[in-house]
Amino acid sequence: MSAAEGASGSPGPAARTTRAVLLAVTCLGQFMVLLDSTIVGAALPDMQQRLHTHLSGLQWIVDAYVLLVAMLLLSGGVFADRFGRKRVFLAGVAVFTVASVLCAAAPSIGWLIAGRVAQGVGAAALSPASLALIAAAHPVPQDRVKAIGLWAGFSGIGLAAGPLAGGILADTFGWPAIFLVNGPVGAVLLLAGTRVLHESRNPGAPAIDVPGTALSILGVGALTYGLIEGGSRGWTSPVILVSFAAAVAVLAAFAAVEARVPAPMLPLRLFRQRLFTVSNTAMIVVGFALMGSSFFSQFFVYVQGSSVLCAGLQTLPASLAMVVVSPFAGRFAARYGFRIVVTAGLALAGAGLLTLGLVHAGTGYGNVWWRLAVVGTGFALTMSPLTGAAIQAVSPQEGGLASGISSTTRQIGAVLGVAVLGAVVRTRQAGGASFESGLGSAFLTAGAVTLAGAVFTGLWLARSKPSPTSGPSRSPTGARGVPERR
């Protein structure tokens, strides 16, 4: 027992302080990564004017980041487990910070897209390593679930705060400001992380699975590219069909390779754990619907005529709900079980999205804000327990891998949400409907998918059975000591 722990084995004051600082550093890093997923949207009009670019260029300012993050998240988690979570986290912060400065100083659209690619590389290392550091620092399952709750809460807050922060910065200082803010934040993270983070890794990690790593990057990249470009090029265009066909072929080859190599980067046995499989499936739904809800700022701007800054302020109820509820989601999951909390969260978010689908140009804000708050509350209750469930279903040594998979599924869900819900809007408009009606249909679709996810988790999100291949830390109750209420 360390000197930082009390006689009962519980953490002493020094250990609690160290964990609190570690949690603050890792959560801030994750917040920065997720903020950059949505903050750019508010600055696109200013970018178009100053950089003299067209719609395709604007699309790739957003998509270059999303594509690289989706492609590399899984590899980032594997590298963190093998080479050291602190090392990979700090390397990711450094790359992300330098890339942000490059974006802010970009003289042309080409340089800006290159900077966004580099940001994606840094984010793919930073994000899974931050969650793996938290899991390694909290060996007690209940404490781990609470800590992961805060981490996931910051993820949701970062996504929700992006449009508001982007609107304020772009309107006041111009678009480079949305990237410059990452400079001081990254410097603080590097200084604090060097001092307070403790290195951890999987001592039994095998050599890097080079074929599996290459195939996973190519397969996820081809799938993400097809989803991103399908809406603009057409879902039946040759490029998109080839992209999806390549994704299917490469991912099938990836599964075949992983089933045969002695040390796979993605052990397929993990998916025999129902808790792991169902939580990651539900995370796709969360990513899908969460990106769908981000479309609502367009309702305020293009339907009700608000400014970009005002629209950001009008979406605050969703962000505030996440800020208030997220810290409690992990505690609720530790007390009541993953299934109850996740199902309730998805049900709330789905119901909120359905009510958003019923608003129209003449709906007063007093009858809109509470709907946004319901959606934010639902997602706040959902994200951290799902992330915690995925982590709990594996051994502590595989924390980076599990976090990488969880983040990858959410990212793919987000790309799928933008593609599918954007297609719903365009299809309605092509049929003669207004943009307002198209947005309403998109929200109704997102709500229906989310409610279906609530039914799915209510039926299937239960604890995993003990597995001798998942490590000795698993308790007889499954899910490493966290009892799942049925």
C-alpha cells in the first residue's frame, strides 16, 4: 500500500489530489479535441470570404479533420497501450497545438486543410490516450465509472459549445481566432501533463500488428470518405460505390487477418462480450443523433433569421444541460447500472429530438429552449455510461484499445448522421418541400433512430459474463465488479 493511501486501501488526500489534477488535464485535452469538431462550422462564412474558396473547399475544412480522426483513433488507442499513455497523450497535444497554429496562420485554403489533417492526427492520439490514463488511474470500478463520466461529459460539452464559441470568436476577431485559442490551452496541457501525469502501459502488449493497423486505417478511411462525399457526389456515383465496396472488402480482410494473427490489434474476442458490443453499437446511435441535433443552429439562422452569434446563444440550453447533468451521469451509472441510465438518456434525447421536429418558423423561443434542454440532458446521461461500459468490459491493460474503439464508433456515427440527415433535408427539398420542412424531417428521423436505440439498450445492455481471456481483474459479477441492475 502506498503512502498516499489510507489504512483501508482507499485513496488518501495526496492520491485524490493527484487524480483530480490528472482528470482535469485529460478532460481539458478531450474538450479541446471535441470543440474543434464543431467550432469550425460557425466560422465557415468568414473563411469563404477571406480565403476566396468555394463550397467544396469549405466542406473539406470540416471533413479533413473528421476523416483523419476516424481513420486513426483505433490505432491511437493501440499505440497508447503499447508505447505509454502519457507519452502518446503529450505527443498528441503537441501535434494538435502546432497544427492549430498552422491553421490560424494559413494563407490559403490548401494550407488550412493541411493543418486540419495534422489536427486530426494529433486528436487521434490525444483522445484515446486521455481516457486510458483515466482508466489506469482509477482501479476501483465505481471510481472509474464516475471519472469516465466526467471525461465523456466534457466530450459532449465540447461538441455542444462549438457553435457558440465559434460564433463569438469569428464574429469578434475573425476565423483564425477559433484555432489560436488552442495555443495557450495546449501549452498549459503540455506543462501540466509533464508534471502530473504518470506513465502507464500494457506490459504484455504484443508487437504492433502492422497488417491489421494498415487495413483498419484504409477500411475506416474508405467508409468515412464514402459517407462524407456521398451527399454531394450522389450515393450511386462511381466514386462513392467504389469507396463503399473498398471499405467492405478491406474491413472483411481486416477481420480475417485479426482472426488469424497471434497478436491482433483488435482482438475479436472482445465482441463476444455483450456489454462491449452493445455499448459500442449504441455509441454509433449517439454519434448519429448528437450530430443531428447540431443542425438546430441552422434552424435559428436560416428559418427564423437569427445571426450566427445569436443562434449560438439560443442553443445554450443544450450545452448547459450537459454541463449540469454530465458530472452526475457516471455516479448514476455506478449506482443504478449502465442499462437503466443509458436507456433513460436515449429515451429523453429521442423524445426531445421528436419535439424539435415539430417546431416551425413561428414557434417562439419560449417553446423551443426546453426541447433543447431535454436533448442535452438525454445525451449527458448517455455518453459517459456507454464509454464506461466499453472500458469495464475489457481488462485494465486494454483500456487504450477500448477507448479507441468507443471513440471510433461515435465518430463513424457522427459522420453517418451528417450524411444521412443531410440527405433527408436535400431529398425533401428536391421534392418541393421547404428547408424548414426538411429540417423537421431530419429531426424526426434522428428522434426515431434514438428511440430505437433506447429500446435496443433496454433489451440488451446487460453485464458481460466472465471471460477467462479478458484478464484476472474481472470479478465474478462481470463487468469488473460493477453490478448491473436488471
